[in-house]
Amino acid sequence: MTAGSSSAAESTRSMGRVTIALAARQSLYHLPLTVAEHLGYFRQAGLTVDWVTQEGGSKALGSAVNGQADVVAGAFEHLFGLQQKGLSYQGFVQFGRTPQIALGVSTRKGGNMRSIMELKGAQIGVSAVDSATHWMACQWLLQHGLLPEDVSFVEVGTSTSVVEALRNGTIDALCNPDPVMHWLEQKNEVRILGEARSLAATRKVMTGDVPGACLLARSEFLIRQPEVAQALSDTVVHALKWLQTAGPADILRTVPPAYWLGDRAMYLGAFEKLRESYAADGMFDTAPVLNAWRAHARLMGYGPMGRPALERLYTNVFASKSKIKFAA
């Protein structure tokens, strides 16, 4: 970012404008943000949000690192890679407590496949390499005695174009968030071989609880713009509070029809599978962070990181205030 554009950005932010980068914007992964947007919670908090939509979490992260976004909405595990690169980022409000991802094999290619072990040599579609869909696919492979090198990963994004990639045979299997995976399962396009939607299923593959989606930003931004960070935390926790009691009619009134993939019953079914996976109050817990680090470090070959260093990857300063404000 040039000095001139940086100055313009500072001026804009002072008026309550913030840029958020994310992937799979229309997915249930980001439902709390969708709720906050369409119920006017951002506006109530005095914020105008500009969205930078990417096809994969690693690309959304790149938008922030390159100065195109202030905040990233994405997987907590991105913070581990940023720390390894010497970049100071923190998660400041959590809105998911499972990865909310599933792995399915094409019924055209593997109609009789029953085990992930049978994926050896397969072409697996992921949103992007070094994104949550890629990492979760690798975790399932490792759990079943395969290595990531035993398959080929194909970047297919998270939009409905993944359906075409599956149907035309570009990929043999797909790892993606809902509602796409649930829709493909209901249409008998994929057979689910692994999923980390519920708490129980997540504990099975990750050997414990892990943090899910969160908002993260440079530590410098959180220090320089605490009022913006607090407003963002407030909107997320407000949306999480709303989701705790939202019924089917509430969801359909709030979520734009374009997000339903043409089938509102299917969308509601996907939401019910994920309902418990949304965070209750926006707060991070140390134990799930430690567990996520152990799993991610094994996968990426990272060296040891002490607990104090891991705890610097997140802050509950903002979410704790939001929790009190909304009694979440």
C-alpha cells in the first residue's frame, strides 16, 4: 500500500469504515457475519464494512498481509502460519468452535468407496492450498494412515463452481464448507467420508476441541483502532446471541435467498447440523488453542511453541466486553 493510499485508509477508518477479507462469503461458515450484516448490527455499531471476497482462506489472508484489508474472517489456524513468518496478528473474536468442513467422494468416481484410505492417488478439490479445507483434508488423510503426498490437491474455490469440477471429473473428492457439501450429499453427488461439523465429530478427528472461525487482525491495528475492533466484536457477539434462539423462519427472513442454493429446506437442514458449532460468546479458550496447535504443528512440521507464545495469538479484551454487553 502506498503512503497516499495508507493516509486515505486512515481517514476512512476514522469515520468507522473497515475492510474485511474472507472466503466463502455465502457459506454457513460465515453465518454470524451474514446475520450481523442483514440485521443491521454493523450499522448500529457505527461501522461501514467493505468486503473483500476470495475463493480460499489463504487468499483472503493474503489480502490483509498485502494491505488490502484491515481484518480477516477465517480459520484460527492461519495465526500459526503468520507467527511462523514473524508477523504479529491476533484473533480477537471467535464465531465458530468447529472447522465446519466435510470431505466427500464423488459418487460418480467412488460409488463403492467407504473409507478415506481408498483416496490414495485421488484428486481432491479444496478451496485453496494452505486454507482450512486443505488442512482438514490432510488431517483426515493422516488419521487413516495416508500422507498428503498420497493425493493431489486441486484448488477449486468455494463457490458453486465446485459442483461443476465434481461433475466433469476434474476432481474425485471435495473438501468444502456447507451448505455446498450438505447440498451435494442430499443430491447424492458425494458420499461423506469425513466431517468436522459437530463437536463430537471434530473431537474425533482433532482429538479434542479446537477454535473455528474468528476475526483476526494485525496486533498494531487492534492497538491503533480499538474502537473499531470493539465494534466488530460487539456485532459478532450480538449475532451469536441472536443465533442461539433463531428458528427456521428467522433464518429464512435474514439470510438472502441467493445463499440457499435454490433449496431452502436443504439450507435449513445444513444449518441445523451446524447449529452447535457456532461460538456462544466470542471468547477464546486456551485448551482448544493448544490442541489445534498440536494438530497443526504435526501436519506442517513446525517446531515447538510455548504456551505464552500461543496465548499471544489471541486476545479476549474485546470479546469479554461484548459478552457483558449482550449477556451472551
